Amino acid sequence: MRVSLKDVAQRAGVSIKTVSNVVNHYEHVTPAMRTKVQRAIDELGYRPNLTARHLRKGRTGIIALAVPELGNPYFAELAGAVIDAAAEHDLTVLLDHTRGEREREVLVSQGFRARVIDGLILSPLELDTEDLAARADDVPLVLLGEREYPLPYDHIAIDNVAAARQAVRHLLDLGRTRIAFLGARTDSPNRPAQLRLQGWREELTAAGMDTSDRFAAPTGGWDRGDGATGMARLLDSGVRPDAVFAYNDLVAVGALRVLHERGLRVPWDVAVVGFDDIPESRYGSVTLTTVAPDKRAIARLAVESLVRSLARASDKKSGVQPPVEPELASVTAPFELLQRESTLGRR
């Protein structure tokens, strides 16, 4: 027979309400009481009926995560971190793959899954402010990534300009003077590539180094092949960098391949820095120095933001008004520069 809250309460010698408070992670339970109830839960093997719990709250217990490309290792790792963070709140995650296409991002943001999900975490690339402003769906939304929208939505991102400057500073500290940026884009000031290009330019300008366009190498996309093509094109143009700061790790991996083919030694002839800290950066023949966004922090902040929004919605539906309207947050998540063989060599 299924173990009930009443069974747990009898085993722990407490009220059913106390057991419910522990199971639902309410804050106002003493550590001693929480330990006592948890011991009874473990002994009896109690498992909450999550479906019934969510239905009582008028929810499905499902949130969605929409990212540009699930095949990209960064987004795959981020998705795993979101799933783990959501599980701590008894939430299931539905994954959407937008391919970075505006039409699909609009479709997702406008709520075509509104009857299925309680909230949405969206990492947009092409979505415009006007698209979000026209959003009629009342499903809570949290935005990820570097595109900024002057609209009332929580937004979680790292400081790309600061991260890029730290990467370039590392190369300057190693004595590099001809530092190229591989993966430049100039079509939107809010996209990550443009922000990272801005950080590259600011740090080099502060050091009095060359920031001319000949060192800002564009790529058609941001995969390994794009990095290889962009690196080859840069070398063929006659530019001879002694360091490369790549838009992301995939671009950097492509660049590493071309440098090897051209007989250029990494890091002695050309040092390379990537961005994202994907698994490939840790296990290549030359491990990659990279900027590592804290993916778990990003995931946790995004899920917690949705949980708060859902709680406010439940209070509002119950007629409970918060004393102060909460301020929507633009939260900067942490990052670190991981120094490896592609800049330091083997030690």
C-alpha cells in the first residue's frame, strides 16, 4: 500500500501539517524537526504524489527550457544543470530547440506550449524587443544570454565584456602583442560575439596594442568548421598573430587544427583562448585555456526566478498581495578564466 502523510506523521510523532511543511520545503521548520520527519520518511519509503500536488496548485509541474542548439556542448551542459536545479523544486523540464531562428523563438515566447508548462527559460539569439513586447502569454518567463531587452523580465547572464577583457589581459601578461579575435560579428551590439569583441578591443586599447580590423576575424558561424575556416582565412591574409581569443571553444578547436596543419606550435608560436569550458576543451591533445561561465549558477538562478514568479502568481490567485511589488532582476552570474596548455604549455 502507498505510504501516506498520515503514516509518516504517526511514525515521527508529529502532525500531518508538520510533515507537509517538511515535504514542501517550507522554511519555518526547525532543523531538529526536519531531521525527525525526514528519518520517518526514509524509514517508510514515502514518496510524494507530485502530480496531485501540482494539480492542487493549478500547475503541471513542468517548465520549459528553450535554447538555440542542443547539439552545442555548452547548451547541453546548461540543460543538464537546469534539469538538476528544477528537480530540487520537484519540477520537470521540457526542452525546446529553436536553432536560433527568430520565428521559432517567437513561437516559443508567445506560449504555444502554454497549456503544458508553468514557466519558460529562454535563451534567444534573434528575438526582438518588439516580439517580446507583443507577448500576450502570462506564463512566467526568464531570459538567458547577453541580449538585453528593456522589458519586465528577469534576465540571467555573465558580463561578457569583463570576461573578454580578462582573457585578453591573460594573453598580454604572457607577453603577447598581436592578439586576434576570431568570431567577430558587427550586426548587433547586444549579441555575445559583439560584446566579446568589445572587451577584446577595450583591453588592447588600454594596453596600447593594435585593434585594427585586420585582427578582428569574422566567421560564418560558431562551430569547429567555422573556426578552422576563419583561422585559415586570417593566416592567408598575411596577418601573423601570436595569440588568438576565440568567440567560443568550438571556434578555438577549429583554430587549433589549422594552426597544427600550418606547422604553428601552440602555445609557443600562437597562444589560444576559448570561451564556455565545454568538455572538449578539457580533453583535447592540447587542453584549452577558456572562460568558464558558471553554468550551474546560471541554471539555479533561472529556476529560482521561475519558482518565485510561480509563488507570486499563486498568492495573487488566492487574493494575497505582496506588501511591495518585487523588482525584476538583471542578474550577473559568475565566471572564471581557466588557464591550460593552449596558453601556458605543458608543465
